[in-house]
Amino acid sequence: MKKNLVIAAAAAAALCMASCHGNTKSNDTSKDSLSTVASDSLNAGVAIESLAGTYEGTLPAADCPGIRTVLTLNADSTYQYSADYLERKDGHDEASGTFKVLANNVVEIVRPSSGEATYYKVKDANSIIMTDSLGNEPEGETAKLYVLTKKK
């Protein structure tokens, strides 16, 4: 009788652990996906809706006086890009596609035709600055030349 009682208790404990383990695993999965969403939101830091608007500026260029740039970011994660290379014939470029916000408030703009990406970091509510893919900003006196300002 004692042997049957021990076997029954062991079986009950095994069932309880199996069901608890299953629930824990399920909860862990839910927690992981919630953490991922929260983590992505924390990494992004900036709501796409707050970025929506048209940014303008003249970026530096090696072979002309500058590139007059107009970048419109839409709340649906699409963009329109227009650039005019100053004092160059046929110096106009246009593109449109999608963008996303990466870690450190870096906006990645992808050109669909080539897959080439350009990066801008959100400086404040009214300006973005061209950066590398990690969000490293230009340094020195020329840094201010890489800023695009939001039109009001």
C-alpha cells in the first residue's frame, strides 16, 4: 500500500511539473514576444507620426557647391526624396520608398531600385542630421552642414 501511495504521489508530482513547465514555457514565449515589441519600441524611441513632415537643406558635395535636398517622411512609413546638385546640368535626383526607425533614433531610408540605404538621426522635433548606419554624426565645423530642417 505504501508503495502504491509513493508511486501515485510521484506520478501526480510529475504531471504537476509537466503542466507547470508547459505553462511556464508558454508564459516565457508570451513574455519574449512582449519584450521584443517593447524593446523595438524603446530602441526606436521616436514615433513615426512625429517624424512626418518635409525636411529641407543643402548638403555638402565634393564636386559642386552643394545638394539642395528635400525629404518628405510620411506617417505611413513612406518617403519622397528630391535632390538638386547646384550648378550641374542634369543634376537632379528623385526617389521614393519606405523608411524605418532604428535604434538610437536613426531613420533608415532605402532606395527600392538599388537597395542603397541612407541614414538620418533625429536631432529634435524640427531637424534630422545625415549619419552613418550606427547614428554617428559628422564632427567638426562641417557637422552643421548635414542638417535638414523641418518645414513649418
